[in-house]
Amino acid sequence: MIEKSRIITTVLGSVIVLALSAGLAMAEPEKKDSEALITQVPAFPKGLSMSADVEMTHYLENGEVRTAKWKMWRSAVGGNDRIRLEINAPIGRKGSILTATQELGPKNNKKQIWFFDAKKDKRKEITGSKRRKNFLDSEFSFEQIAEDYSLYSHYRKISYAIVNGKNCLLIEGTEKADLKKSGRRIRIWIDREDLVLIKIDYQDKKGPLLKSLRYGNFQKVGGASIPCKWEMRNENKETRTIINLKNLKLEEILDERLFDYNYPGEGGK
């Protein structure tokens, strides 16, 4: 997300740019190239810290519309990718907090996700199949909100495709074999010219599309290209969830305690 010449938006970062500059753009990439590259990709560009106001709108099959709002802080300073969300609405969820931390390194490490449910006054780590549960009754799961793609580290193929007239890098992967629902697939498209993530498709092991995530409304923050609109569609239902980021701000210094799951809400104030 920082400096177009070396870093890509969101989960797929600088290593893809290295791939392009290394000559993979001149020929069809090989499986070994994608596997070697993805394991080195950080979940968030190193050196960036930011905050934003977030509004999530969920459209149900019966026409009902539900909204949620939260404050977000994110930082990839000091060798870790860290996220904190403080829920402000709806009233029943006000005061709830999600934190996610991932150590950046040569391996695609799993994020540690914690959630404090203010309604139940209970704090717990989100592990195993619970990571796939819907976040605040939306189409986004906990792992998708936390942008944790470590479960899909078995990448099978890297190739090229055209999306909306744009030349894209297409990366395809499957879940790790130790998962109960092993075989689910993920497909990720990156705009090769602007070096931003365009979309992600989630498929079951037999091929049918389960959900599709589209990114848009990119804005520059401190040299980073940030997708301020995320739209997740459930392909098996007529439901969708849209996330909009507003009031993006580059943060030079963030209180380290913000990313401690035991730290109180309202920015620690």
C-alpha cells in the first residue's frame, strides 16, 4: 500500500512487485514462484500506521438493512501487523472490541484474533472454526475482517487475467490440509499497473463460488493506496455487506497499548 513501486494494497504486498520486476511479467509464472512469493507476503505494508472511521451496511434477503460503525487503528510498525476495532453502533454492540496481531516474517503466520463482546461482558480468542463465523451478523467472517489469509497458504497457481479491462495478476490457492473443510479455494486478483488488490473469490472444493469480495474507492494516505470500499456478496443468497472507510488519517505514532486485547475502549481514553 506504500509507494507504488514497492508495495501493493492490503494483504498482498511488496513481494508481488518483486516478482513483476524480476521478469515474471514476461512469461507465465510457475507454481514454485507463487508458493515462494506468497509465504513472504506481509498482511499489511511495513512502516504504515493509520486510523479511520468505518461504516458497515448489511443488506438482507428480506430487504432489511442493518448498519454498524466502528473506529479502526492499524499498524505494521515494529515487525507486527496489528488491528484494533472499537464498535460504536449498533447500541447492543457498543463497546465491543476486536484486536488482531500477526508477526511479519518469512512465513505466512496466522493472526491471533481476540474479541470482547460488550453485550455479554466476555472476552475470548477467536480460534478454529470460530474464525469463519460472521462478524456482527455480516457477510464478512472474523478472519476476513482481520485480513488473515494464512489458512490459504497452499497457493497452487499464479497467472494473468483481464478484469474490467485491467491487466491483473491472478493467484489461486487452497486451504491447508489440516482443516476439516480442506479443499476450499481462494482466487486473488491484483491490478498489475496500479498494484492494488481488485477482488477475491472464495470457492468450495468442488468449484462453485461461495462469496466474492470487491475493493474500490482507492484513496492515498501517506503515499499508500487504501481501498475505502469493500463489498462482500454471498453468491448463494441475495445478501451483501458493504464496508466504507472514512476520515482516513496517517498516524506517525500509535499507543502500543491499543493493540492489547485487555486495553479498554474509546481509544484507551
